[in-house]
Amino acid sequence: MLLDTMPRSKKTPQDAGPSSGKRKAPSKKTSKQPVTYDDTKFETEGAWLLYKNVLSARNIISERRVLISDFANELLGHVIQRNKWEKFVATPRVAYVEIVKEFYANIHDNLDNPEHPQYQQVYMRGQYIPFSPLAILRYYELDNTETDILQAPNTNLQEVVTSICQGIDHWPDGSSTLNYNCLLPQVRTLDKMVSANILPTTHTSTVNMERARLLHWLQTKTLNIGNYIFANVLHIRNNRRCLAFPSLITGLCEMHGIDLSHEITRVKRTMQIDRIGIRSSEVHMTRNSERSSQGPVGGQSNVHGQPEPAQDDPMAEDLYQSGTEPTLASNSNELHQWRTSNAEIKADIREIREALVQEAESRRRDHDALSAQMTQLLGYFSLYPPPPPQ
């Protein structure tokens, strides 16, 4: 009786028997296995982690070919000829995504330290390949020139603006960039090559101080692209920027015996730099600038404006009328003219096609007539064979 009067404690799920519902299965403690990496592709585990966590998600900017014949008598053509960059601006070789990203992952912190055992060498697919300013120059078949922008003092920004810009007379206060439309027309063309092949960037609507100084330098001087590209690769690897120089990196790997036969994913190529492409780009950028610009335009000192281009530039003559900036109406009129011209070309092609069809029909009739005559001659000779030779 005493036992019946004692308060009973509630049963907890742990005290309950098999019939008291479902029980959570005890969690199994799993020991983490050490992460392994492919040592034929990466020199260290740190390089593999950099590739996996950072570089694998980065985009790649491809080099661009320059159609030199389109700019033979312009600033861009003179710069290419002075520096002997014919191969440097030629059609880029096929580049592979994995090769490029592995290369950047394997760049070590002592690449430019002469006392390090792997000085100016990068581990790639089980071996070290040379990567130095001299190796870059040899790849492009260039001489090791003494003149180098990296060794020159920083040019005064006032001198830079006077040299490459129009419509403004000083670097904008409180800004680290210039508006692309402030550049002289021929400097804009040069900038297309610089922003793809020397100082790669996706921000082409503005020009930072480094690119502006480089544009000023290239107008009259030669550039050692070996030193410049080497330093730029180190800068790209240590900053959150798009990876660059894929064709150069792939070419250096192939030159030193790296097997590329199993590579699949190619780096997407960018359109070549030619007159038609630049004209189209100018129209696009001008239209965007027209929509977003809020300040004064045309020859005034506001860098966000639309400075008036030089009238002796053939592209400017097409885009600008009477020194005024393009408007939506002028662009629409240009598009209408292009469509009209395109319709005329299609009509010409149609006439040529019809003429070819008529010519083919005429020749078929001639062929049939000749075949009939040949049949008649063969029948005549079968009835009246020629006399045997005497």
C-alpha cells in the first residue's frame, strides 16, 4: 500500500521501453579524412586550395588580335611598328582554362626573389617552366629593350591629360579615373589594344591613372612588355581581378613540353580589333554615355560629359555631325541607312543568283545539244565506217 501511494515520476523517452515510440539513432562519430590534392598539377596543398576556393571562380580575359592593315597610318599602327609587336598582336593561340588557372595557383610568393631556388619558375604538370620577362620576350620574338616604363619616373598627370585627352585640361579633382570619351580618337583606338593585351581590364568605359600614363608613354616611346606583363601577372594573382594572358601562358607551357592533348575547355576568344568593331563599340558606348550623362557635354571640362572629337578622325566624322554629339535620332538614322544599304546588297545578291541560274540553264542546253550531235556522229560512223588506211 505504501508503494501505491508514492508519487510516480514521468517516464522520459530515454526510460521508455521499445513500445514507447521511435528513438533517435545514436550519431556515429566520423573522423575527417585529410584532404588530398593532385601533386602533378599543384606544387603545394596551399596552391590547390587557392585554385579550389578562389581561382576556379575567376573569369579570364583573352588577348585580342589587331588587324594591323586597318590602322597602318594611325597611332596604333605606329606603336605596333615602333615596338615590333607584329607577333604580339597577331591571332592569339588557343588557350585552355585549366592550364591558365593552375598556372596562377602555382605562382609562389618568391617568384621574383633571386635567392629562391625556383626563382622565375612556375610548377606545371610535374615540372618547372621558366616564367620571366626574358621568357615572355622570347615567346613574342622581341628584343630585351632598355627603355621601360617600370624604370621611368611617374609622368605628371597634367602632361598626361594634355597628351591623350580633348575637352579637358586637367585631371578631374577627387577622381581616380577619366571618362573614356575624353580620350582623343586615335588614343581610344590604342586603348582598345592596351586594355586587352597589356593591361587587361573589363572596365573600358573609364581609364585609371596607370592606363593613362601607359597611353601617354606609348605615343612616343617603346615598352618592354616582358617586364610589364611579368609584373602585371604577379599583381593579378594577388588581387581580385580577372585572370589574363591565357594565350601567352598556354603557349609557354606548350613550348616547354607540357602535354595539352587532353585539355577540353578552351578560353573564349574575344573579337579582333578592327575598324568595323571599333566603330560599333563607339556607337554603343556613346549611346550608353548619352543615357547616363547628367552634366555638360561637348568640349567642356566635365569628365562625365561627351567631349567633341577631332573632325579629322574618320570614325568621328561618321558619328558626329557638325561638331555635335550623337543623339538617338542620329543613331536611328544611321541604323536606317545601314538597313537600306543591307537591303540593296541583298537585292544585288538576288540578281546575281538569278543570273547564275540562267547561265547554268543555258550551259545545260548547250551540253544537251552537243550530246545529241555527238550521238548522231557516232551513229553515222557505225553505218559508214571510214576506209582502212592505205
